[in-house]
Amino acid sequence: MTVVSRFAPSPTGLIHVGNLRTALFNYLVCRQLDGTFILRFDDTDRLRSSEKFVEQIKEDLDWAGIYWDRIEKQSERIEYYKDAAKRLKDKGLLYECFESPQELDLKRKKQLAMGKPPVYDRAALKLSEYQKKEFRDQRASHWRFKLDSQRVEWTDQIMGLVGVETGSVSDPVLIRGDGQFLYTLASVVDDISFKVNYVIRGADHVTNTATQIQLIDSLDGEVPKFAHHSLLVGPKGEPLSKRMSDFSLSEIRDYGIESAAIFSFMSCLGASASPNPSFEKRDIIANFKINNFGSNHTKFDFDLLKAHSKKYLANMPLSEISKYLRDLGVPTDVAPDFWEMAKENVSTRSDLISLWDLCVRGATAKISKDDKEFIKKCKELLPPKPRDRKSWQIWTDQIKSETNRSGKSLFLPLRLALTGKEDGPDMGKLFPLLQKIRM
Ligand code: GLU
């Protein structure tokens, strides 16, 4: 059986690393098994959904290298939800309720005060036809799915055997007072229609899964395989959303993280194996195993992602970066030497800007009082242009023999005079590229 999986964001905001993880897992499972990967926009909430976010999510996924085979929008499938609602009503499984949000809130508070779980009491089921008619004249009604009170179990591909007592869950609202179909119904109807047979999503959906399994059964659908991955937390275990930034993909891209690096990083974050993830998409797809992931919270540390991206850059062949270098103004004949010097010294592509600027315009020299004479001597010994890779060696050998300096006392002041910084690229590689020396 071929796999059909889906990523189903609500276009009510930007997608963040947590969403990317869900998208990626579904994508990897699909590609590994030559399946179909659906991008489904859960946009039945017309007020909060926007076309701007639909476009941004598509752009973000595309940037991350996650490509879909099919695209769907729930807002275009309302007829199917109406039909499913009718079938549920006919079976007596969808019932009309009239409580206002305030009344429901009061009920919940009372239950909690009495030490009871805040589960909907099904008062609406006890209303007579006459009472319902009276209510209808006064207020809008919403509709709840009547759960069958039992233990719903499934073998989760990550969590193992999971069981949820639906008796301790409120009957979910499937249709709101304003007629809007809610996620629980729309998602099930779509999963059945599109023959989705593998659902990978966050552990925050475990309870939904139990109710959705009952709903799928009620609509005579096939229950898919489920995998609920852990949620991401910050490096200290704090919720990601509590941080200053919730790491939207757009923000991560703007920071300069390489897309291949985030793809590789997220594909194995939280996995028990694979300390050295590959950057090769083909290998990542081939080696992906959902049961390598555990159900404990997974720490997301942006600094580690940055380091991974830096490592990716350091190994990047010139051909992959040459367009960027050209746009920066690096001449084609200089590009190989420039990249050779720069690649291990940049965290993001934009760091190349200042390195190229250093090559073209030089840096303001930093020279301490004690080094003034020394640097003056170095300047006198400066080899004339053109300089090549051996020039640095020749120059510093000469400085060594003419001054009494060697080691750090020679190299540090020289670096400071040439670059204005205490550390940076290998001077042997940088020196021949310096077009201007301002010491
Ligand atoms: N729109 C839902 C969400 O973003 C989809 C959940 C699911 O995968 O079923 O949480």
C-alpha cells in the first residue's frame, strides 16, 4: 500500500520550527516510500485565515525543500463537510446544543469546584423538541459529536500503545454557532476522502486522535496509522512560544540559516541515533526512521542549528556559492581563493560581505603603542604586489629575522594591523587577497 500523508497548517500565521518538524516527518515518510504528500490548508476559519499566510507557508516550505504533490484547501470543500454532518445527524451522532460560551464556562467552573473533570454534561441531549424550538428562536446553535464512552486505543508509531478514555473527554463541537465547520470534522472528512493512511503530528493532538478515530469509524472510513511526535522546547526545557521569538521559518531564513542545514538538522533532532546527520537529502530520506524518535520533549537550540549551518557552509563546493559571490562583486578568477579562505570563517552567507569588504578596502589597523615600531618595520618589509600564497610565509620569515619577534608576539599585532581583529581567517590565505593594506 502506498503512503498518503499530509501536512495541514492553518493559514492564520507563520509556520515555525515545530510546524516544520511535522511537515518534514510527513514528507520524509512519503518520499521514502514513494507516496503522496498533500499540503492541506485548514482554513475553515475565514476570519483568521488569510491568503497572505497561504502564500507565505508555501514559500517557506519550498525554501526548506519540502515539496508537495497535491494541494487542498478546506474552504473549498464545505459541501463534503455538510454531507458528513448530515450523515452523522441521521445516525443520531451529531446533536444540537444551545449553551453560550459564558454558560459553558460557568458549568466548567462548577465542575472544577466540585473536584470533577470539566467534561460537557450533555444537557442538550435532554432538551425536548419544544425547548429546542424555543432556543432556536433566541440563539444560534452549535453541534456536538456524541462520543461513545470507551477506551480508544491505537499503536502509535512513536509512542507505542496509546489509550484514551473518551468518557473523560467533552463531546467535540463539530459545527459552530455561525455554521463554521471545525477542524475535528473537516480533518477527518478530508483524511477519508484523500485516503490519507499515515498521520504524523504533534503530541498535542493525542486526545483529538481518540475522538477522530471514533468519528472516522462513524463515517465508515479507514483509520490511518498515527505517529505523535514530541513537542519542541527551548534549551532549558522552557516552552518555545514563551521565548522572545518563536522561530518562524521566515525569521530563520532571514537570519541566514541554510535551508539544507535546517532540513538536515530537523530531520534528526530528537532521534536516538544519528549524531552526525547527513546534509544529503537522498541519504536523509533513505535513513529516516520514525521509531528513532521518542515521546519526551525535544530541545531545540538555535545555537546548535547555527553551528550546523556553519558546518554546511564550510563544506559547500564553490559551484553552489558562486552566484552569491558574483553578486557580491567577487571576480570569477578570485572566487576560488576567496571561497577557500572564507568558507570556514562564516556563519552565514551575509558574513561574506564584510570579508569581501576587508579584501577590497582593507581594515582600519589596530596598533598598540608598544607595537608601533614593530609594525613600522613590517611595513617596510611588505612584499610588493602581486602577492600569492607564499608571500605571507616569505614576509613573516623576514619579519622574524629582522625583529626579535616570533609566535604570538609577531602574528597577533600583525593580524590586528591588517584586519583590525584578534581572530579571523588563515592569514596565509587572506593576505594575497588583500587589495589594500592600511597599516
Ligand atoms: N490544522 C491542524 C494543526 O495545525 C492540523 C492538525 C493535524 O495534523 O491533524 O494543528
